[in-house]
Amino acid sequence: MSSGLFVDYKRGEVDELRRLLRDPNVQKDAKQRRNVMERVIGYMTLGIDMAPLFTEMIMASATKEPLVKKMAYLYISKYASEQQELALLAINTLQKDCRDEDPMVRG
């Protein structure tokens, strides 16, 4: 991805992003995970349907990293009405974050 965040959308990009979000190596590397999340949010803001990644984004919200958490919650707030059954999966994480000691996480 040499030209930055907004690249030409290609067929199969959602599958590639899903693969990256599920990849244990990406999950362990905060910088890689953040880059993948930025790509998802970038495509979302361009109007490209990223709803198929809902489950992976819910799993990504269970992190201590505030930036990743904010991006995941932005995504969830956008697609929760379309994926109501899956949105229930995010409730435990949301409740846990509401009880967190760190005001940045609670906010």
C-alpha cells in the first residue's frame, strides 16, 4: 500500500481484510492491526460496504489500545442497525469498557 490509506478498491478486498483481522500475527502486532483497522474505516468512509467484517471488528474492539477501540466502535455504531443479532456480541465488551478504571476507555 504505497500511496497511503485510500487505494483503489479491488474485488476481494473485504476477504483480504477479514483474513488480516483474523491473522494471529496481525493481532499481536499493534501497528499492523491499527493499519488494517484504518483501511477498514477508510473504505467505510468512502461508502464501500464493510458490513461483512462485523464479527471481526467486534473481536477487534476487545483491546486496551484506545485508537483501535475507537475505530472499532465507530465501525460498530455504523453497522449495528444492519447486524442487530451480531451487535449483541459487543454488549459484554461495551459493559466492561464502561467499568474500566481508565477514563479514556470509559469516555
